[in-house]
Amino acid sequence: MTSTFLPDERTGPGLGAPPPPAPRTRSRARRRTLHWLTATGFQLPALVLFLGLVLLPMLFALYAAFFRWGGFGMPTDHVGGENFTRLFQDDVFLGDLWRCLVLVALTLVVQLPFALAMAVLLNQRMRGRAVYRMLFFAPYVLSEAITGILFGMIFAPDDGFADQVLGRIGLDGLGGQWFADQSTVMATLFLVMTWKYFGFHMMLCLAGLQAVPRELTEAALIDGAGPWQRFRNVTLPLLAPTLRISVFLAVIGSIQLFDLVWVTTAGGPDHHSETMAVTMFQYGFKRYQVGYASAISVAMFAISLVFALAYQRFVLRRDLEGATTTMRGDGK
């Protein structure tokens, strides 16, 4: 007598055999894999460039900072933290830190308010405002090298354009050495920096002003608010995220300033216009003390990183909340 096996309806076609995977589950896993491969393919060239041109040089600079090295061959004379100790005993580097603080303070107190004022002015209805915007933004388009050469000729002692203009209007006593005088070099350099960079911050502020809803300012006007009250209570709070970004870029730019200083003064006279980047270049490519120059570069990176993290944590935190996105296709 033979008997046939009847499969249990609860266990599927075989004894204890699990049910086959749902086609929808396989399709979702395949879609996620495809998304991951696509994202990796797009990011891979940028990651390779970042690894080769940014991350590896940074790691090698950190490694070289612990050696007394002239830049030829591989570093072998290990000196531990001597280069970093030397930083805080170097009057030039300590002066660089002080000059960096001065430039940051002047930028925040003079350059950015001036850029904001010009943006508010050029946001009004007036004839030729597009031309004014172009003229004020044009200096930012010029390279730092061209700007440095231009102002080197303008502020040349005696026969420079600035001295000639002052002489013709009877103010020749105000002329001087400009870049060549220790008492005026930083003020002259900051004047050139303002001319070069204020247009960029002006355009940032102008973009932020154009994003302010006109209905709010009109409502404030109907309530009887004057121009200053409308600006202080309506425009300025809505412009705050743009101003915070502008401050961040200005401070980081002041810390890393190099091109403009190198072309105009090369750090002179007698180190009175040097920045950390100029000092690093002097030691690394002029004196062939690459180990010490690497320590300066590490210090610059550390200062920039600490400022960026602190600024993001305490200033940009509210602006960055909810700004992250995901790559999931299901929208979760």
C-alpha cells in the first residue's frame, strides 16, 4: 500500500521549507544597490582628487612638521615637537597672529558694514544701478596678482598715482611711503583688501536683500515704521543668515591671506605686513626650512578648523538644522 505525501499548507510545498522571498524585497534591494553604485561612481573622481591633492599632502605636512628637513629627499632628522615649540618663541609668527587679529577686526568693523551699506543702497530703485553693481563687483573678478601689481604702481613712493593726486590738490604732505613705511603698510594693505573683496560681500548681501519678502516691509511701512526701523526690525533679522556666512568667509580669508600680501609687499618692511601664509612660504621656499614651514601650515589649519567648528556649533547651528538630505529612493 502506497501513500502520497500531502504538503502542509502552513509550511509551503516542502516539509519545513521557507517561503520564497518576495519579489518586492529583491527589487528594493536591487534598487538600493544601484543607487549606491551610482552615487559612488559620481563621487569617486572627486574623492580621488581630494585624496591625492588635499588629504595626502595634509598628512605629509603633519608628518614633516616633526622633522628638521630642507625639502630634499625624505625627512630623516626627527626633532619631535621642536618645530611647534619654536612657533611660540618666534617673534615673526607671534606678530603674524597679531596682524591676523587686526585684519579680522578691521574686516568685521569696516569692510563688511561698508559692503552691507552699499548693498542696501544698490537694492533701491535708481538709474544705472546694474552698472554700479558691475563696477563694485569687478575688483573681485581680478586676480590677486593683478590687484597687487596695480596698487603697487598706484602707491609707489613719490611718482605713484596716489602721491601725484595728493600733490595736485595741495595735500602732498599726506603722501608717504605707503607700503614701504612700517606705520602705514597695514592700513594701506587693508585699503587694498577692502577694494578687492568688499564687492563679493556686497553681492552676498544684495542676494539676501532680494530674498526679503516685500510684503513684510510694506506692512511695516503701513504700521508707521521709518526707514531705520524697517531695516533694523524687518530686513536685518531676515538678512542674518547671509551675514553669518559672509562673516565666516571673511574670517577664514583673513587667516589664509597670502597672494595679495606677497605681490604687494612680500611681507615687508621688516616683517610688518607678513601673514602666517607668507611666513610659511618664506621658510619653506626661501630658507628651505620645510619642517618648520610644515609646522606653520599645521598651525594655520588648526586655527581655521577650530574657528570653523566653533562657528558652526555656536553661530550656524540654527541655519544648518534640517539642511541634510538623503539618497534613498523611497523618500524615508
